[in-house]
Amino acid sequence: MQTMVFTGRLAADPQISPDFAKAVFRLLEKRGVDSAGKDRLVGVNCVSWSKGLNEKVITRGLVQGCEAVVIGAFIDTAYAAKDGTERTAKELVINRLTVLDWAEDRHADAGAERAAA
């Protein structure tokens, strides 16, 4: 199994199961610019099955736009599309996660509360 490393920003808020057993988010990584001068983005779907990581880090630390480094391995996942056809997608199963831009740091209120503490 090959280990992959992605650094990027979350495309949307993570989707977390009510029991914290599973967390899913999409990470976008900039890979240069195209011939028109627009950013070339690569997206990867990330999934975490670590209940502790999901509850303590992903729930509290990640929202849309946050930057993170994800290390993991790709797996193929089968699913049924809206039209009923069976499809597969690649997911990066998270082994390690480093949050570079915490959600709480994005809120001015959180910064004021830390300064008062």
C-alpha cells in the first residue's frame, strides 16, 4: 500500500457521523496554473475512521477553507449514483492529520477570548 501526502484547504465543512465514527471532507490542493492563468486545483476525498481524531480534532478544528496536511492511503469505494448505476471513487483514508489553519483561529471572537485568558 502506498502512502500519499496532500496539503490543501477544505472545500466544505467536514461531514461527521453523529457517533463520531466517520468523518469525510474534500481537500483541494493547488497545482500551478493553466494556460489561461487560472489556478489548477486537484481535489481528494478524505475519510477518517478514527473516533478520537474525528471528535477531538476534525469536529473542533476544521471548517471550509482551513488548511491541513493529510497522510494516508488510497482505497477504491463502490457507491450507487443518482441514476442507479454502480460507480467507484478513490478515497484517501487518513493515517495522520496536521491542521495548519485551525477553525477557531478563523473567528475574531476566539482570538479575543484567548487574549483575555
